[in-house]
Amino acid sequence: MEISHGYSLKKHNTFGISAFAKAYTSITTLQQLEEALTYFVGAEKFLLGGGSNMLILNDIEKPVLHINLKGIEKVNENGNKVHLKVMAGENWHELVLYCVNNNFAGIENLALIPGNTGTAPIQNIGAYGVELKDVFVSCEVMDLETRAVKTLTKEDCNFGYRDSIFKNEALGKFVITSVTLELTDLKKNNDYQLKVDYGAIKEEMQQLPGEDTIGKVAQAVINIRTSKLPDPKVIGNSGSFFKNPVIDKETYLKLLESFPDMPSYQVNDNEVKIPAGWLIDKSGFKGKRYGDAGVHDRQALVLVNHGKATGMEILSVAREIQKTVKETYGIVIETEVNLIEN
């Protein structure tokens, strides 16, 4: 195990925030993870994955353990179903492409979501009508204090909309080391139903040549996301900064009287989901810039770092957006991005 001090985290967060770790180590084996937890016993640790769903507000005083465990393994086959065990440090989008290339269906709608596989369960990542929980079997975790290894099932993880046990009662208790997914092996199943009814997938697929396949779905999603979301390598961002709020239907119908063009997606008989991007756009924030912090000019849901913004400057923009949306619509929008402070 190698420990670096005063280590720059700028290249390890997609916002491109300039911040430093007091102590940093890259974890590539389970043995290294156990050694690091033993070495830093008693200290609160910061677990770093792909750096895609976080906003660093200041330097990190706690030890930073960068989880770089790699590997994809087929661990079970049952009929047309296959279980893939994916190590936590595998890039999520590259995993999607791996599955498409191997005719494993189930996560093609989740293409181009930034970050690593190990952090996917924390957020219960989702897009275009699919969530991680739809294919999730279990994950292996290591207890940060005892270093005991255990397996958590889907039921254990208590998944919700962009939510899980890891953001609640298990917060700061475990490090996820691997995730096992159940996918459909298309080489053994011709009845798999593509999920193309959410968003603009169907329309985008009509512009692509060839028959409808999981690869075509993935490409459609890539095209849509690329057109809407900026590349972090070009301009610092962390994708969608806010969750889409869910409100009761009665409140929504009252809002429609004042805002007749307000879009919604039905969650159940009593609740609807309102696109946070629409609320922010209609509140006048799209494309606004406050120094080097701002709102993307094509997608109001995305906050951006134009170069040298600090995490606190970007957070200030977020708070102003939340305040305005609350005053205008009476709707509270919550951050989807994790706020990292010491």
C-alpha cells in the first residue's frame, strides 16, 4: 500500500474542482483495502470511486481510499439469465458496452451514466425507464471498522428513487467491493422486450440504421445524452445536479392552473414526478453564469465549472436555484449530487 500526502483530487472529480487529500491511496486488491482500513483504523475515511456524483467543497482532511478494484466475471447461468459479478472499480459505461457486445440485456438504457460500478447501488442509478434495482442481485461489502466481508441482497439494500440503505442507515459503514447483476442472455432468449417508451429513445432509434437491438438502444441513449449533457472532459460537471421532485397529484393539478404547460410523469395513482430541469429553466437559470460557476446552456439540470470555480461557488448557485424554485412553485428540489465537506 502506497500513501500520498497533499494529493491533488482535481483529475478525480468530474467537476474539476481543485482540492487536495491530506492522505490518498489507490486500492487495487481486497488485501490492499483491508490493509488500508487497518492502517487508518479509528479514522473516518473518504471512499472515492469515479468522482462523478460529487461536489468537493474543500480539501479532504480524512484519508481518501480510491477504490480501483477491477474485473468482470460470469458467476451463474440459469436458463436465459446470466449473473455477472463486476468489481467496484469498473467504469459503468464501459460495463454497459461490454454487456451490449456480449448480448447481455438489461442495462443498455443506462449507457453513458458517469462513474464506477461500485457507486451505482448507492444512488440506485437510473435513466430512461430503467433503474439499477431492476437487474441488481447483490453486492459484496467490507465493513469499514471490522473489515468483515458480507453480501447484501436487493432486499437488504432497500432501494428507492436515487436512494438506498447506503445513503441512510448504512451511511459510512461499508465499502462496496463488487456488484452482481442478473441480465438476459440474448443468445438464449429471443423474447426480450426493449424498453424504448421513455423519453426520446424511440424517436432517436428511428434515425439509426438497422434492426432494433440493445446496441441500437444504447446508441440512442448515448446520442440523446451527448446532445443534452456536456462532456466533463470539456467542461466540469457532474451530470444532473438535482433530483426530479415527486409531488401529490392534487398539488400538481392546482399548479397546472397557474402553469398549464408544466410537464409530469405519473409515479402512482396519487403522485407525479416533475422534471427539475423544466422548473429550473422556467425560473430563468438556463445558461446563467456567476463567475466560473453556472448552469449549462442546453440542460438546466446541469451545473457547470467553467474553469476555476470552487465547490462553494457552485453550491451557492444551487442554493439560489432551490430558493427560487421553492418561491415560484412551492416545490422543494433536492440535490442528487453528494456534497463533500470536511
